[in-house]
Amino acid sequence: MRILAAADHGGFELKNLIVAHLRGRGFDLVDLGVNDGASVDYPDLARRAVETYRGGGFEFGLLFCGTGIGISIAANKMNGIRCALPFTPFMAEMARAHNNANFLAFGGRVEYPVPVAALVDAFLAAKHEGGRHGDRVKKIHALEDT
């Protein structure tokens, strides 16, 4: 399974931790940067990640900024993207099971109640349920034309 990751200056440290965690579990990670604290604009990293994802070959993407909010909003502006911002393992599980999220976003400056690695692991353990949830995902994408 190939996964991609991208972060701005506010999320690069957390990105590096999660990339290391997933590589340690045997996943193939493509790290699109950034890898230092020099200021960059999170919409640019969201675009880079989405364009890379659209090139094919990736299961999903991980995005990181200071709060996770800005980069998730930017990603969700692009057609076909369902970027979730989970805060608990249940939210991460449902992001996949019900919403079939193809991106997750996290904040490098946020205090989570559990390690972010546990959120990513909960997402990975879940499977999209399809059925009525698949129909709802289709309705989400129909909103892109409004």
C-alpha cells in the first residue's frame, strides 16, 4: 500500500513522526515535504498532494499543518477529495467506513487525546462499508457541481 504525506511548516514534525511510524509498519510512504520550519503556504502543499494522488497508485494521503484545518479545507476544495480531520480513533474509523475518506489531516500544534499514530492506525484498520454509505459519498461528490 502506497501512502503520500505532505505538510507545511506547522505540521512537518508531526508528519515526520507519522511517516516513520508507517514505514516502521512496512508501508511505502512518499513524502512530499516540507521538512523544516521555513514558512510555506498550506494550500500549495494540499495542491501538490492532491495532484500527486490523482496521478494514481496511492491508497490515501496524509496532510499536516498547524491545526489541520486549513490544509483540509484546501484539499476539500478540489474535486474528488474527501479529507477528514479526525480527533479520536472512532472518528478516524468512521472517516473510512462511512465517508471513504481519501485524505486525513492533522495539526502539528494540536494536543490530541491519543497519539496521532493511533488515529492513522484506526483508519487503516477500517474498511469502507459501501451500501447506503457509498450512496452518500456519491451525493457528496454531486455537491462539487453546485
